[in-house]
Amino acid sequence: MPEPLTPTAPLVSIVVPCFNEQDVIAATFARLEDMAARTPPYRFEFVLVDDGSRDDTLALLRAQARRDDRVRVIGLARNFGHQIAATAGIDAAAGDCVVLLDADLQDPPEVIAAMLEKWREGHDVVYGTRINRHGETAFKRWSAKLFYRVLNRLSDVDIPLDTGDFRLMSRPVVEVLKAMPERHRFLRGMVAWAGFRQIGLPYERAPRHGGTSKYPLRKMLRFAADGILSFSSRPLKIATGLGMIASALGLLGIVYALFMRVFSSEWVEGWTALMIAVLFMGGVQLISVGVMGAYIGRLYEESKRRPLYVVAERIGGPVPQDLPGAGTRLDGGAA
Ligand code: UDP
Ligand code: MG
């Protein structure tokens, strides 16, 4: 441990979004308490967010709050998705630093001690990079690897490879995040965008402790699209490029057809060439319109300026108005 800590020991907020995690809550919390007990001198608070679970998750979280007064529970009014649930927890966290962690023990709580050490050394963001993903299908591992690489190529911000949301963030970084109002949240990119001193910490990603993954292929694809659309306007440029290629090909065709007509005794037979040209152009146009539509749809979503989430229930901790940076954020429901 480095030199003695200032008057009161720093408060570390552990934020855990939970969606239908009744099978793992008890085990996860036991591991977290254990970690906290073995990581003096830090003080801990546990911000457990129920993301509109349909099982007993919320009841189990309430029970944890009754047992341990370091536990705070935020019950969202419905399922808002992982990134928004994490945002709700980060907004509510009061700590000098905030650690974001999955509920399923895939991110081992024991790694937090090493993250805290890096934080004490002066880093503002310590993100976990996965050296190994145990217990995940080959398809998921492969698609995730591909995704991080494509994203990195496309995006204007350097988003670290093979890095999920398991990370420690210092208070200044949390404040930057809180000042970012976008609703299509891709936290790992947003944190990378914030800058400050960031460092990766390799860890082995464990298999899920229980229950099933809440990210089926459909959600994974949407999440990947969110990442790319939020951090790159490259697809729009690609659409323009496609249009240019199509136009160039069309122009070549025109020149060829004119040439044949004027300088030879044959000419291009109509139907096939026409259909190919029409279908090709049609395809390129629809793709381009689709890409544009994706961005316009997001503009529309953002322009509605709805609150990011609605809180139905809060247990423990300061009321939101007392938190640094609160008031600029919308917090829907009754506190
Ligand atoms: N999660 C959530 N809301 C959702 C989906 C997931 O809060 O709509 C939480 C989930 O409870 C877990 C974390 O997000 O704590 C990561 O989900 P999961 O483990 O299912 O994803 P995977 O590890 O399979 O990518
Ligand atoms: Mg998981």
C-alpha cells in the first residue's frame, strides 16, 4: 500500500447493473464484500442498479441493502439496457472513484485492488483488457475481436481493443461522463474520448457464474452499431464513396454504349445491361439512404431530449440533488 491516505480514506463506488440476475446476486455480493474487507483502507459503497428485472433481482438487492448499509439500490422503472443502467449507477455514485462491474462475476472483483493501486499512482482510468474469455462461445469471442478492430479502424477516438466496461474511473472522469447527455451511450468509447491518464490492466475474463447472457445476437449487433454510429461518421463517407463508384461505372457504360453506336455496326443489347445498371444503382442508393437514415434516426432520438432513464425506487445514499453535478441531469421518476 502506498503512503497513508488523506484524513478520511477515499470512498470507492462499485456500480453494478443487474438485469434478471437472481442466480448470481448473492455470490457476487459475497465476493464484493470479501474484496472490500481485504482492501483497506478504502471505504466502499455499492450502487446496485436493477434494470427492470422480471425475476427476483430487485427483492434480492433490497435484502442486501437491509443487511449492509454500504449498499444503495436504484430501481429503474423498466429495462433500459446495460449502458443506461450503468449510467444511472455512475450518476448516483458519490465516490472519489467509481468502478463499473458486471453482475455475473465475469469481471473478478479481486482485480479491483490492482485497479485501485493504479489509481493511487495517478491514473484516472484503469480499464480491464481481456486476455482470455473463458466460457464464451467461439462465435462470441471471434465476433467481439472483430468488432473491436472494425470499431477502432472506423472511429475518430482511440478506443482500446478487447476492453469491456469493467473499469475504474476517477471523479474528474465521472464528471465528464455526467456532462455528456447523449442517449445512445457507448460508455467505453465515451470514457476513451474523455482523455486524462488512461491505462489498461490485463485480466482473465471468467465464465458467467450463473444465469444466462443478456446479450443475444440481436442486442450485440445493436450495441456494435451504436458504437460505430456514435464514434464515427465514416459510414456516411463510405456511402458517398459507393455512390461515386456507381456513378463512375455508369459513366463508363454510357461512353461504351455511345462508342459502339457511333463507331461500329453493333450496339449494346438493351435488357441485360439495363437491368444490371438499374439494380446496381438501386442497391447503392438504398444502402446510402439507409446509412443516412441511421444517423437521422439518432438525431431524432437525441432531439427529443427525454430523460435517459426513470428511477422508480432508491434505497440509501444521498438524494440526487446533493450529488456533484446533479441538477444538470434529468432524473425522471420519484426519488
Ligand atoms: N444488463 C443490464 N441490462 C440489460 C442487459 C444486461 O443491466 O438490459 C447487465 C447484466 O445484468 C450484467 C451486465 O449487464 O451485469 C452484462 O450483461 P451480460 O453478462 O448478460 O453480457 P455478456 O457478458 O454476456 O456480454
Ligand atoms: Mg456477462
